[in-house]
Amino acid sequence: MQGASKTALMVCAYRARCSRWERPLFVDRWAEQLAGEEGAQYAAGFDRHWPAMEAWMALRVAFLDRLVAITSDRLGVRQVVILGAGYDTRAARLPYAGVRWFEVDHPDTQAAKRERLGRVPGYPVDAATYASCDFEREDPVDRLRAAGLSPREATLVIWEGVVPYLSEAAVRATASRLAAGLDPRSLVSFDCVGKNMAEGVKLNERDQETRQFVGDLAEPVRFGSDHITPLLADCGYRWVRTVSFDDLALQYLGDYKRDRLFRFQRMVTCSASVPDAPWL
């Protein structure tokens, strides 16, 4: 990828819309200003291909926000990394006492975000430590250590909205490096699409249009998996938990709707050790 991420801007616009729900799963008071009209237009375009995207985004953000809360409160995690941060605002939205936030992203996207943040009144720009990284060419752990992250403290890594756009080789390399380079008590959580979506095969017309729309934003879907555990085991993980977006919708929204087409999207959380946390 070259240039600032357009899909990240679109995601930010969806967070703004989710924040205006009558009963929101989270509130991001900075998202609308960050996304601007450009992000809103991308989201409106995506709606024409997949109307359920707004609900999907609400569930993804709510799931990861809850993970920040429970790992901070119950596991004593004091380092949170947003890997491929885009226009993430968790460092400002979730200021847990003693927790240090790190944002890692492609230098073009990171520069664009920081420029936009400078125009948002009241945003605590210093809430996160920033480290630039080209995931296809650079080692994110080295970049994080250079920014001050301790490899001897448990860390939560949120890898949101990134994995589908990487090559399998980049996914394996990054996952392996996180497993080996961070404290083994650390957790990594990411979203993953199915293999057919990544390969563009056996898709209905709507799924094909969705895939094409993202590709037209210069960030094509490249990686998907229907069973991620073997890959993660190869990368050094001993504990993997996967939850579907249908499961999350039932938990957070209280319903199951087949026409959302959530059944091939999943959230994955993994660790190089087995956490003493049966409630995760």
C-alpha cells in the first residue's frame, strides 16, 4: 500500500455512525471530525454493496473495546498496541490508569492521521506513542521496542482491519514475530475473512461487489482463512479462540439475521501461552 489508507477513513466514518445509535455499543466522539466528508462518502459507497457493514463495525469495535477492559482489569495488562492503527481513537477513548498505548501504522497513514488530529479540538494527541512501520518490509516488534515498549511486560495487541489486506507471508511473519518478540503472556486479537472472499471464488454477486469496492480503494483483500488455528500454531501460539460475527450479534444485539452474511467473518484472539483466564 502506498499513500494514506482510504479504508481506514471509511472505518472511522462507520464508527461515527455507530456512535449515534439510540443505544450505542460504544461512543467515539472524535470519529466524525476525523473521517470528514471523504470518509463519509466511502462508507456511503460501501453501503450500496453491503448494508450490514455498520452493524459489523459496531460489533468489531465493541468486542475489542471489551477486550481492552478485561485484560487491563483482570490480567494486569499495561501495554496496548494498535497494530495498523488507521484512525483509531482508543488511546483517547479508553484511558485506563497505568496503561500505555502504542499506535503502529504505515508512515503515510500515520502522517495523515496526525495531521487530521491537529484539526480536532480537544483530542489528546499525546495519549499514544506513535511508531511507523511498513508491515510488508519492517519488523513491528523492533519498531515498538524502539518506541519504548517493554518485551518483559504482558501486552494486548489489537490488529484490527489489517489482516485481510496482507499477503499470507506477511500475516505469518508478523504473527510469528509477535509470538516470539513479546512477553508470552501477551494476547493478539484480529479479524479475519473466509478463504473464498480472499480468493474471490464461490461468491454471490453482492460479495463480489463488496470485494471489488475495497479493491478499488487500492487495498484489495488478499488473505482469508476458514480455520486459522493451524497457521497460528505454526507461528508459535498455544492458545486460540475464535468467535463468529453471528455469535457477536447474538450477544451484543440480541438477534440472529442470516441476511447480514456474517457467518464467514470472525474475530480471533491468541496467545503464545495459555492465559489463566477461563472467561476470555
